[in-house]
Amino acid sequence: MVAVIRVVALFALFLSALAAATEPVRLAEGVYAFVEPAGEVAPENLGHVGNGGFIVGATGIVVIDAGVSYRHGLERLAAIRRVSDRPIELVIFTHAMQEFIFGAAAFAETGAAFLTHAKSAELMRARCEHCLANLKVILGEEAMAGTRLIVPDRTLDGDTVLEIGGRTVELIHPGWAATPGDVLVLDRASGVLFAGSVIQVGHIPELRDGKLGGWIDAVALVQRLAPAAIVPGYGPVIDVAGAGRTADYLTAIDRRMRELYAHSTSLLDAVDASALPAFAHWAGYGTIHRRNALHQYLQLEVEDLER
């Protein structure tokens, strides 16, 4: 009986932690972030690992990223409504990753429009139905009930400035970085930057869709913008001084894999020897880091063939 009570108590604490993550953090006048616990998508966290936020203007609201599921989107929508009842005019996807897009159905019910980069829309059409099927396997049908893919019909190809909801919002495409269609969202009035997965804190950046050199350049761009606060794709809100840690990891894995490749280390041995202890405490180190090592080794083989 004591064991059962302990399990129930732990589950209640877990639910409280998830609820706290859905409470928006006020960063500036009218600017709020959803800061989720760091980690990988799993049943224990219901996939609530990717950050987001919203900007409240005089006449409307802009939402940045929607969460991992319809249920998650509803939780974020309810949290927004506790702050403001102004109409949600636009939902912006910073990139096409499952933790950030599948809450869209909840916001579609408000009549909101959706916007992302054209390359992200292409990626969503190409693979996100498959991603949704995988999420249903990982998280369960109940957790993903009502979730569907919504591909924005509004897209951008480069930088643009929106006057929307009574706010000026700058959308910046830094080039191919974490994904082909990354978008940085800057609220000009406050200087708060929603960086998507271009910036990650305490979370191993995944190279599957990324271009390492372009990603490092994108981090440098964020630093030059000198935002007042940065909402990363994963991890806590930081100031510009913390932005470089993402590039530190990318530079370190590139250097390590080039060293191993130059010594003719085999693929599997190189992956096994790819350890970067300075980042071992980051979420995803045990899984994503090994995939990154494999990816980067294969990229070096491609470079060799192209010479």
C-alpha cells in the first residue's frame, strides 16, 4: 500500500511539473515563453520538450510554435487565454520538428493563420505524416488523440517584417542551420528572440537535418543581433552570452570526427571514440550524440569523394 501511495505521489509531482511548464513565463511587456523540461520525446514527458511562446499586441496575438500534440496545443491555448482574450492572428513555426508543430490543430480551431519557411513546409509535406505515426507509437493513441498535420499555406523564403496584432515582428531566415527552413522570430519592441532549434541549452543539437557550418554561422548571427533575451528551442531562457554553447558543441564534434577520420578510424570505432565529456550532461547525449558522430563521419566521406 505504501508503495502504491509513493507511485501516486510521484505521478502527481510529474503532472505538476508538466502543468508548470505550460504556465507561460513573462519575459517583457506582452512577451511570454513556454519553457519545457529538457529531454527527448518519451511517454514520461508526453513529448513536452520543445519550447515556444506568444506575443500579445494591442489588437491580437502571435504564437510561436505549437507543441507536440493537439492536447499540448490545447494546454498552451488555455495558458494564453489566462493572459489575454485577444484574437490569435498567426502561429509561426520556427522549423519543422515534431515537438513544435503538432499542436497546430488546437490553434486552427481559433481561426488562426499559420506561417513558416517554404523549406519547412516542404519538409512537413514530405515526412511529417510519418512523424505523426511514430509519435502515436511512442506516446500512445490517447496522448495523440485529435492530433493532425497542418502545413501552413503562408510561407516565406527570406527575411521579412510583419506588422501584426499591434506589434512589429521580424522574421529572420539565417540560412540552412538546424534545418533547411529555420526562422528566428524577433519582437522589436522588447528585443526578445525566439530562436527555435538554432539555439539549444543543455540539449545536444541534432545534425540529421542540419548543416554544421551554416548552423555555426546562424549562432554567430544570433550573437550579432544581441537580443535582450533568447528563447531557445530546448532549455531555459538565456541572454546572448549563453548562445555560443550550441556552436561550441558543433565545433567540438566536427573537430573530433575530423581527427578520427584523418587517422583512418573505421566508422563504428569512430562513433565509439566520439565522446565529448564536456557535453555528457546534456539531454540526448547518450543517443543524439552518437547519431551525430555517425552523420558527421559520413559527411566527411562525402567530402572526400567530392575532392
